[in-house]
Amino acid sequence: MNHRIRQSPTAQQSISNFLYPIDTLNPSRFPQHFLDFCRHSIEGVRGDLARAEPILRSGLTPDYDGESTLYLKAIGEDRLIPLEPAESNRPVVAVDTSTIKLGELEDGTLCALRGAIVRLEGGHYAYSRYGPLVFSLGNHSYQSLEEFGNLGVTPFAGETNVDNVLKRMRNVLERWLQFTASCTVRNGIILIDGSLTAGTPDNPAKEVERILDSARRAGSAVVAISKKTRLRIQNQSITDLLEHRPQACLLDVDDEVTDQFPPYPVRFLGRVFVVKLAKCGFPFRMDVDRQLSAQETLMSIRELTGTDIVDQGYPETLRIAHILSTFTASDVLAMQVFAAARFGVQLVPKIMLRRSLFGPFGTAWEAFH
Amino acid sequence: MGGFPLKILRKEGDSIHLLCFPREEVEKGDYLLVRDGLKDRALIVQIIDIQYANIPGILEDLLRDGISEFSLSGDDVDPLQVSSQIAVLKDTRLLLGKIRGAVEQGRLSRDVAWLPSRNHSQIEVMAPTFLTETLAAEHSFELGSTRRYPHIASDLSTLDGRLNIVTGRKGTGKSHLTKLLVTSLIKEGAPVVVLDINGEYVNLGRGPDGRQMHLSPKIIALIPGLNLRFSLNQVGLSTLLGTLTHALSLPDNSARVFARIWRELEDQNQLTMSALRSAIANSDCHESIKDALQARFNTLDDSGIFTDDQHTALNLEEVFRNHHDGCALVVNMKNQYAALRRITVELLISKLTELLSFQKLKALFLFAEEAHLYLRETYWDDIVTRMRHLGFFTTFVTNQPDTIQSSIYRQADNVFLFNFSNEHDLEIVSKLAKVDAETIKMIVRDLPPHNCLVIGDIVANFPLVIRVRPLEVQTLGATRHFFEKQVLAA
């Protein structure tokens, strides 16, 4: 069940410069207004009943690369580029974030957010993890808290739901981490989970452009890797194109993809590839900063495979960032306890309506939805 | 117990599971009171095991931590400090408890057929003194301490008329506890006999520095053949025949011949060792019987335990009469061969049984260390039936629990269990009737040295984990070492 959240005029008007305040460039410092938002949003539901989720499940639907399903033209095999790893001292930095819904409030949802930056340099992995940030989303908090708009969450065109707001909150944190990485890493390869498609309400082009710009000025290449894509060629996913290729290789599908879209509002800030980074790995969609030359792009990908571990075709830094940011069941439990202890949210088990009505016949998937 | 409250998770039969947060300090053996806020009653629960609570997602957490610890370094920016809650959850423990009783209107009760409220119950640590205060304090003695409570006392009358067992693997403190019991009984005026296989009780009257202490006159060390000697008159035919047949395996037909010889000498008033030797040598029985009798006689004679001099013979009745305010006869059997041990014990027990049956002795406490080395099979049943009724109250001390018959375990009134880690040993001691096997197995395997699980009347049938108090007497039983520094055994 989704809670509807009405848009607040205050929130609409006060789109902040969250991504750019100078004090946020220090990765050890978290933007204060983000923390304020968390505290205030839970303060607003003090004493509320929270129907805790009985099992761990993701707060959001699977993250696709932003586009609707597209059907592309066939691509000739002669366009395949073999990938040879190239040794490099360039640092590899990966960013990932996660969200989760902790429980349903009387007037909203208790949520949490966490992000991680992992840096590979000199053969050693190091990380900075941010969060968890626990906050509530709902009519009350959304309307009354100016901070919500100050976070940099883009306004909604009409009515929206918790899932969408949560997704945008996550994007805000992710962009902050990406921007922090792009400012602090010199001559590196910055890995992002997802795509460089911008211009959607979830992904404003201006913000992605600034991240890319900042990275370019620092001599870094931004590479986005998407585990799931809706792009299809001849009724199969574009990643299937490289599924049975015996070697690491790269396929440029940029023209096929971009030709399908008008120049506005969706903007492809990255050049789109299908890539198989390791011989026995899985193929992924990869977007590389469009302003890099073809040679720089290819070299960055080769250096990525020559520097990072690409077990199963997925860079280790990004895998670690994902592991560090995701929530386990005990994290969820701890955050529920935190909300109860610090803000007096009263936790009660969520009623399983179907299970209550149908007993053992209301089990399986439907029992949890 | 400040901090987080404990919570009832589950109850099944007499088992109860409690959730315990890391700040709570609870150990195996502790007693908790589960007080139902809606009723004026509480359950008495003893913790028998402590496990990690099965928190969902803990495997993923630990795997993630494992990755971080070995190949990653980094910082956690946790402005809301939620991670501390995660740490608390990871260390949340599950307490496995056994319901031992209840408290109703401030009094102990055995009515446990009710369920405390999960929501309204408060759980607090319970003082073991509350459990043992039902014991008569007439012959009070300090048994030791628990982790929280420095003085745990009991009453010696709970050993009176009882069958007791002290067992545990070597080096855990069995002898230390036995010495405490022996000295406490003597102080209360009880007659005690110690069958001392290692010669470690002989100095109970001396302080750690070797000086004689006030108990010294009450400790009578006896060495078979030296100051523990009997005359044939004292022993009597029946006792001696028993010794010959049970300790020295004399065949029945030879025993009949021996009885005839004995009666002839008795009629002639010539019951001496020298007369007995001549009578056997001159008897007109078959050569094989004569050989058998001569061989046994030589063994008895060589032992030095018989004397024809009435003045050097030990008069047990007189000894106890002279020490009517309590004493311990310590029979030092150190370095003695097996047959002599058996002869000594046969003679001694027969003589003591005789004194008790003729009311010449009110009652007697016998401490038998490693009794299987000298006690014959038929005595095991005798000890729990006939001898007990005569006033012969035995405490078995052993580090080999399988040497004590299972019937003894089932009928034991008090048991002091020190550490056992061997499954076979734990299986044997778990046959005790006074407490469930799960409690024994869970608690005993983790007991540190000098700590024991006390079960039975001596703790008002509320099993207690007790650290036995130090003794102010010289203890010779401690294991000797060649190297000064010892690696602590697990």
C-alpha cells in the first residue's frame, strides 16, 4: 500500500543548493540540513504507532536506467571492441546508496537511507559510509517541513507516493556522494550505480552535469554501470548481445539508443555501451561521460579492468559500495529500536490482512503485499 | 540490573527463554525473578545457558564486517548513532532458563503452573540467600560465594542422614570442598571417618604455614599397620571371614575350615596371631585348603594390621568416646597396595557398623575418596540401605564418575559437581534424580576451577553454582608441578 503525499507549495518553491554548499565537500561532514530533516521528520511522529515490516524487503522497486522500454535496431558484430586490461595507478572510486522502509506510520512511512563511497588506490580498498539516516515521509512531515525542499528534492508535478519521494531522497544523497567523490578524487575513475541519463524528474540534468564537470576538472572519468536496463534490441535485452561472447569486449550502442529519443527533456550525458568486463563475466550497460574522447573512454574502461577486480564482470569497488550501503535485517531491527528509543515511535507488528483472513492459504508472495 | 530490561521470549514446560541485552550481566547459574506486574507472584528461574540471540540478518552483517575487517579500512559517518543499536543487537543474548519454583506473597512456592505476562513482567536478579534461608540455621556453615553474593551459607544438618557425591575432573577442587565439609562437621561435633587414598587429609589440623591449629587435636591420622591395628578378639570371626572372602578371595570350603579353627582357638581362649598360624599349619584338612589358608594368613600377618598386643590395638569406641565433641579419623592409605586397602576398609567398616548397630556410636560421616579402589561390590547397595539406617552417612569423592554405581546417583541427596568436559562423564552425572540432565550438561561443562554446581538438600533443592570458599588449613591435595609456570588448562 502506498501513502499518497501531496505536494507542498513551500517545498516546491524552496529547491535548495544542497549539492553545492562548500561545507559538504568534506566527506567526513554530513550536510546539517539533511540531519535536521531526519530529526524533525521523526520528531513530528513522536508517539505514533509504526507497523513494522515483518520481513526485510527493499524499499523500492528495482532501479532501471531511467528510460522506458525501447526496441533498437540490430547491431553488426563488426562493431565489437575487444577489451584488454591496462595497468594504471588511477584511483577507482565507487558510490552506491540504499533505502528501506522500516514501517508504516499512521500518516506516512518510517524510512532509512545509507550511502557508501569506496576507493581503490595502491591495491587497497578504503571506504566512507554515511548513515543510516532514519526519517519519516508522509503528509504531515512533507507539508510542514521546509527542510524537505531544502534537501534538493525536485518538486513533483502532481500527487506522488512514498516510493517516489524516497527514491528522490536517495538520489539526493547519491548525488551528494558522487559530487563529493568528483571533487576530491584526482585523475580517477568514478563508478556510479545506474546510468548517466538525466533530465528526468528523479535525475535533473543540471545536477548530473555538475558532477561530470567537477570530475572533468579533476581529470577523472565518470563511468555508470547499470545492472538492469530496459533497452532492448530485437526483443532481447541489450546486455544479451554480449552474453555468449567468449572474451571481454565492448559494444557501442550509443547511436541506436540516442536516436530513439528527442533531444529534450531526456538527455544522455554519457555515451552508452554494452560491456563485458571479464571473460566469464556478466554483460552490463555502461555509460561513460560523453565529453571524453573515444580514446579516453576506451582507455578508462581498460584501466578499470586493469586496476580493479572485475569478478563476474562487475567492479569490486562498486560491489563493496553496494554491500556496505545495503540494509540487513538486523540493521532494520536496530533502526526500528532507534526510532522507538529516541523518538518514542511505538512499534507494533504489521497486520497481515491476507494471512489473517485466509490463514495458511494467504501465504507466499501475496501475504506480504 | 540497569539499562535495558530483560524480556520473556518463550516458555515451554519448565524451560523459559529470555532475551538479554549486552549491558545486562548475567551468567550461567544465576537466579532471576520473573515478577508478573499484574499478579502478586513471581517465577524463580535459573539460567543454565547463554547463547547469542538469533537476530535476522546477522549472517549478512557478520560477513560484511568480515570483509571490512580484513581487506577494507574506512570510516563510518553515523550522525544519528544508529550503529550503536546495531552493535547492541549483534550482542543480544538468549538466556536459557529453568523454572525452579515461585514466590507467592513473599514466600517460596513450588506452584509453577502459571504463565507470567510478557508485557507486564519485570525480571530482576535474585539473591540465592533467599532460596537457602528456608534451611535451618542451627548448624550453619559458609559454603562459599557466588559472583554477586560473597557469603552463601548452608546447614550441616542437610548432610545428616544423607548420601552425598563430590565429583569432577581432577584439579577442579573436589578435595578442597571435601576438606571444607570435613572440618565444618568436626567443628559442629560430628564424628567423621575419611578414607584418604592420597594422604592429603592428615594435616587438616595445621594451618597453611604448618602450625598446629585449634582443630589439630581432633584430627587423628591412622596408618594401617602402624597405629591402625586390630586384635583378633576385637575383629571377631564374622568380620575376619568377610575380609578373607571379600578382600582376599578365600573359597567357601576353606572359609568353613577357617571358621572351625577359629572356634577351637576361641574355646581355648587362645585367639592370637601366633596361635592361629600354628593351628592352620597343624590342621588335618586337605593340603590345598591348608595352602589357601596359609597364604591368606601370611597376607594378613604381613599387613601388620593385626596385633596380639591389646594395648596397641585401636579401640574405635574409646577414640570416639574421648572425642565426643567431634573428630576425624583420617585413614591414610597412601602408597598401600590394593589388598591392604581392601583389608583395612573391610575391617574398619565392619567395626564401625558394629559400633553403630550396638548404639555405641550415634551416627558417623564417612568420606570415601575413589571408593572403587577399595570398596567391594556388595557395599554399594549396603551404603544406601542398611548402613544408612544405622547412621552411616557416606560422601563419595571421585574424578571417575563411572566408578560410582548408577543407583547411587539416583539416590544421592546432595551432589557437588565440579567441571567435566567429557560427554561420557556428563552423561553419567546427568542421571541424578534431583535435577534435570540439561541443567547439569549446560552448567557443569563451563565451570571454572573451585566452582561447583551444588544440588540437593544442602541448597534447599535450588541448584546453585558456588565458588567454594578458601580453607584456613593446610591442604596437601593440590596437584604438584615440576615447572613453576603452568599453562592454564582449557
